[in-house]
Amino acid sequence: MVLPWLPLGTVHRAVIGSMEAVLCGLKSIKRSCHNFCTAISRDVTYKEMKNLLNFKSIMLIGVRETWEVLEYGKIPRSVNIPLDEVGKALQMNPEDFKEKYHEVMPSKTDNLVFSCLAGVRSKKALDTAVSLGFHSAQHYAGGWKEWVTYDFSEKKQGN
């Protein structure tokens, strides 16, 4: 649209300025969509969890309460760090972490996977870890409930 009372150069600058604003807005949307989409893809399925545990170096952190783990069990190779300790644990001195959790403290580039009973607490732990700079973190949304179901079924079938 050309506004007859404005000189042509003014209109062009206004249009270009508007286009730049739109493009900046799109970049902003793209960035937030990328972050949002990345967060969505951070869910790990049961099969992916089995593969990660069997073939890759990950730290699986179970965020259920200690009594839950003692009473019901845990996913093999998982380290129990209750949800209310996750933020503090991921900021600990490495020696203190090792002493408390009997594992080497993960670095911000390590592959972390959080699990809980059914995916609610592990998602909160994931959000905490990402906010602390652990950008390779994921969570096993099916949690202990799903793990036990599939694991029992596989053992029953002899897989």
C-alpha cells in the first residue's frame, strides 16, 4: 500500500522497518518454538530407555522418594536423588556428590535421564536440570510403572 501523502522513500523505510520487525518476531518465535519443541522431544520411551542403559553411557536419576525405592524397587543402574534434592545435588561439589550418592557427579554435557513413578516428578527434575544448564537431559515419562510392566512381560516371555 502506498500512502500518497508520504514521500516514496519514507514508505519504503516504513515497510522495510515493518518487515524487519516481523522477521525479528519470527526469529523470536523460532527460538521459543525450538526450545519448546526440544522440550517435547526430551521424552524417552521404554525401548529407548533399554537401549540407553544397554549401549550408551547415561546417568539415570530416579527422583522418587527413598522409601519408594526401598519398598518397590528401582530401574537397574539408576541413582536415587529425590526430587526435592535434584537442584541442590546438580550444583554440589563433586566430592560431596560422590560421598552422598556414590556416583561421579554428572557434568553439564553428560547424558542424564530422569525417572519417577509415572513421569510427573521426572518432568519437574528435567526442567530443573535444563534450567541449570544440563541441556542433554531427558526424562523417561513412563517411569517405574511402565518399566515394571514391560520388564515383567519381557521376562515372562523369556526376552
